Amino acid sequence: MADWKMICTLEDIPRLGSRVVTSAEGDIAVFRTSSDEVFALRDKCPHKGGPISQGMVHGTQVTCPLHGWKLHLDSGEVVAPDIGCARRYPTRIDGMAVYLEI
């Protein structure tokens, strides 16, 4: 059974930025695109563990601030030719409220 938690409002996440949510599993980066889509990934780059929440959002990707690895926000998969994946968490928006499935 899904455990949806309201974590913030859409306006609490900067456009083309992120907000960090602390969970029992560790930090989760919640991203907002320019078209107000919201995605959530574990806040740890699969390359060297850098905080992807501090990366640059472009389209539906984020670039890790440490070594430039790019990750797809919708899947957590690293953009080729690099290999790896950050855990993805389902999100949903209801009105202006942002929910995260933990």
C-alpha cells in the first residue's frame, strides 16, 4: 500500500531547482522543472555520492555538481555513456500540494 506524504507546496521548490527532504532512508532531492513537473531522486549521485540536489536542472535532467554526470529525473538513470542509477521516488501534485511516496 502506498504511503504518500505531503512534503511541501509546488512554490516551495524553486523552478529549475530542488528541495531536500529527510527520510529514514536518507536525503531525497525533489526537483521542479521549468514546466512545473516534479521528480524525486535519492540525493546521492551514483558516481561519487555527490549531492545531486545542488546540481543544475535542465529539461528533465540534472547535472551532478561534482563531476558533471547527468541523470534523467524521470528514471534516475545516468545519461550514456556513463552507467548507474539513483533511486527514484514517485511524486504527485494535488492542487499545489506536492506528495512523495516513501
